[in-house]
Amino acid sequence: MKNLALFDLDHTLIPIDSDYEWGQFLVRIGAVDPVQFKNANDLFFEQYQAGALDPAEYLAFALGTLARFPRHELDAMHAQFMREVVDPVMLPPARALLRRHVEAGDLVAIITATNHFVTAPIAAAFGVGHLIAAKPEVDERGHITGKLLGVPTSGEGKVTHLHAWLEQIGTPLGAFGRSYFYSDSQNDIPLLSVVTHPVATNPNAALATHATRLGWPSLHLFK
């Protein structure tokens, strides 16, 4: 059986947090309140970095923000976000790592706590066809309602969503010869712990300590 290669996105494949930067972008273009929204976005980001974020609370904030705009406005803003913020940080080392797994014939997927609206164009730009991300509810007109479908794709939720996806494609995790997961954060220890080849990638201090203790390899894609 071929191998499975899973990648976190933020600070793993790109040296930014796309969720946080999307919020900063909305502030910069004047789409949201520059004080109230920025303060909330900064607070949630601090909680995430400390490993204390309530993912359901954050997603209510993030998806509720998306629900304020018609879909055509969101898509236009996201295209600008890609050009100005994301494209410049899609760097050669990350592209090369993905390419190695693709050329080896591995099944490649990005699995991220950031919502699907923000991350789907990024995954597509990397050439990754499989994305597991927090799914916003969409109404019959295609507009985001502000509600989350299912459970958040963070912490243990990544494990839950991974197994659900693998069940859909008919290949359980144990059927792969090797399963890799690349991540930067201690928040991903649950999923790192169930694959055969966890890789601490651009690890923060908490994950670096954990990886060293367990003998997991570390990879630094960015300076």
C-alpha cells in the first residue's frame, strides 16, 4: 500500500498563520472594525499560541465574520488576500517537500484547524487536492451562514476528521505502509502520535521539547 503524507498548514507549509493574517487583512482593507475586530483577533491568536484556545469559540467568531459578506465579495477579497499575503510566502522548501511526496506516489493531504474558506485556495495553489479543514455551513445560495459543520479540526478533532476521511475513501490509517504528519505545534500532538512517522516541522518550543523527548525528527523549512 502506498504511503500517506499529511501536512499542517500554518507555520508548517507557510511561515504565517493564514487564519490570523486573514483577520489582519480584513482590518487593513477596512472590511471590519479596526479596533474591536483586531483586539478580538489578537486575543484569539495569543490563546492559540499558548495552547489555550477554545476552537468552537474561535470558529464562531471567524465564521460569523465571514457570514457578514455576500459570497462574491468574500471571493474577491480572498483573491486579493492570496496575491498580497499568501503567494509571497509559498516558499520553495515547502513546495519541494510536497513534490517529493507526490513524486513518490504518496497520498497527500493538508489537515488544518483553519476554516475551509480561507484554506481551500491555498491548498489548491500548492497543488494539493485533499484538504481537511473546519467546514462552514453554506446555504442554498452558496453564502456562509456562520455555523460550523461537525466538530473543529483541531487537537483530537484532527484525528476524528482524519479517520472519517479515510473511511470515506475506503483506506484505514493502518493500511498505509507509512503515514507521515508534518506540524509545527504542540496542538497537533494527538495526530502526530497516531501516525508512524511524525515530523516536528518548524516546531515551536513546546513541540520541540516533546519531539526531542520522544525522538521524533525535526525539520526546519524556513529561516
